[in-house]
Amino acid sequence: MPTKILHKEKLIPGRTSKLVLDAPQIASTAKPGHFVILRVDEHGERFPLTIADTDPVNGTISIVYLVLGRSTQLLEELEEGQEILDVCGPLGRATVIEKFPAPKKVICVGGGTGVAAMHHIAKGHHNAGNYVIACIGARNKDLLLFHKELSLFCDEVLVSTDDGSFGQKGIVTDLVRARLDSEGENIAEVVGVGPVPMMQAVAELTRGYGVKTTVSLNSLMVDGLGMCGACRVTVGGEMKFTCVDGPEFDGHLVDFAELRSRLASFRAEEKIEAENHRCHCFEKKEG
Ligand code: FES
């Protein structure tokens, strides 16, 4: 249904934005892990975005997106007060959140715009009474997302930047490894949300420690209903659909090589489409 943008915040100008949407029905039922599928206008394609936060009292949800292909460029062109043609959700399976008694802790790892989705999951663990350590990483301090928001409820927020401009110099898996070494068996679960190489690195790291690891996959989606097969992934040797079986899976069972290959071919198509879109706009302006 048409959904009004109540608030827009450019988190990283020209690159990443956050929208607060007037979506009371979704806000009243969405749980951590759920996502929505959007269609910006009647010519636009359907694409998924994970819900970064909900406010059931005020009837709003927050979504965060990286301006990458044509669809997110169209979304970025909308301003406060305008409407998105269709926002459908909540979709997918909610995060399975276990209550781990002290001194057990949960590490939530986020990279890129995945930090926004991780924020919702981390909040779910916090609300369940778990001790939450958030680990977030970026290339530099200007690209860090949700540091302030996570600091409001997480027990600890650890930061890494590639260039050392904020937090520890290095990559986010360095932070996780250090905690796994120092905390030993107190780490009950690691949750990873972000670029596929990051989630794969987290899963490979935690495998050696035997720690339960959950990743949230960002597969290509079309219908979001388990009918088209676009979002298929292999988990534990079985075919799964990210939209209805996920988006969260056991990170130690995901075939990341297959996922990376499918996403790479999709991005090549997206780039061509974005180029075509730009050319078309240019022609219209010239005419
Ligand atoms: S998006 Fe079509 S099966 Fe998942």
C-alpha cells in the first residue's frame, strides 16, 4: 500500500539514507529479522530492505538503504511527505532469540548498511535480557553507521576502522576474534549482518571456536513469497529460499561461494540497468 515518508536522514550523503515510514500495520507485527519489499513507483522493480527499527506506539518503521542500483536511486529521490507506491511486510522469519543466562553474552557484528539490520536484532537480544556486545566496522569514521543508536542499549559497542580514524585500526573480525579469545565459552552466539565476504569471514572465524553463528543473507529477491526462486541459497546441502526460509541461517552451513557468485552476476545486470536509466534521463532533459 502507498506509504508516506515521515522523516528522511542522509546518514552518509549521496550514499546511505534512513527513512522513517508511516506503516502502523507493519510496525505492530514486525520483529527483529523481518524485512519489507518495496516498489517505489509503477515502473519500479520490487526489492527487499531489512527493517532497522520499529515504533509500534507511533506506527512507524525505519529502513536504511545504500544508493546502489536504479531502485535505490529512485527511492533516494523521494523526500519527506512523499509516498512510496508499495511497502509490503513484514516478510521472512523473525530472528530466533534465546535468553542466555549470565555470564553468557551475544556478539552482534555489523558491516556496511547491514549495521542497520543488526541494530534491530541486537535490540531484540537486549530486550530478551541478553548481554550484547556490538562490533561494527567501516573503512573510516565517516562511513560508520548506527554507533550512537547501538550505544543507547548495547552493553558494549566496539568499533574498528580500516584506517584507524575511529576505534581500533583493522577489520571487524579482529574485534570478534579478540573477544572469542578473552571470553572463551561465555560467548553463546555470534550474529553477523553485512556484506557477504564479512559474514563469511565471521562464520569461518567462529567455526574454529564452535560458537553458534547466525547470518542474515541479502540474496536477490523478486516476489518475496517463495514462488520465483530468485533468492535461493544452499544451506547444509539443501536448497532454501531466503525470503520464506530466512533471511537468517546457520552461518556454518551456508554455501557462501554460491551466494557470492549469484550476487556478482546480479550486480553486473544492475549496473547496466542503472547506466541505461541515466542515459534515458539525460535524453529526456536534452529533448
Ligand atoms: S524472492 Fe522469489 S522465491 Fe524468494
